Amino acid sequence: MSALRIVITILFILDCLALTALVLMQEGKSAGLGAVAGMAETYWGKNKGRSMEGLLVKLTKVAAVLFMVLAVVLNLNVI
């Protein structure tokens, strides 16, 4: 096994752990049922992208893309 493959495998494992932790830290979608009653126009409803939940969503997307890229690279027989 080449050194590059070992490094990419370690990055892949760390990304898997980070992705799992990020998904488990997020609130469930049932927590947003206040939007049905018109609570979506509150301060937190408008600025959800700037909150901790918005940050978790963005980080989850980045970790998911990194997961897919690393999975494809590891599946190549070049390295």
C-alpha cells in the first residue's frame, strides 16, 4: 500500500467519523413544525442560516462532498 493511499484512507475514516457526528448533532426535522403555525417569521426562522444549526448543515454538506470524493479516489486503482 502506498503512502498516499494510507493518507487518503485515514482522511476518509476521519471524514466518516465527522459526518456521523455532524448528522447526530443536528435537530430533527420535526422540530421545525412551528412553521405550520406561522412561527417561521420569527427572528430564528429568518436567520436560521446564521445559527449553529445552519453551520451544522453547511458542515454536513462539505463533509458529504468530501466523503464522495474520497470514496471515488480510493476506488480508483491508480494510487
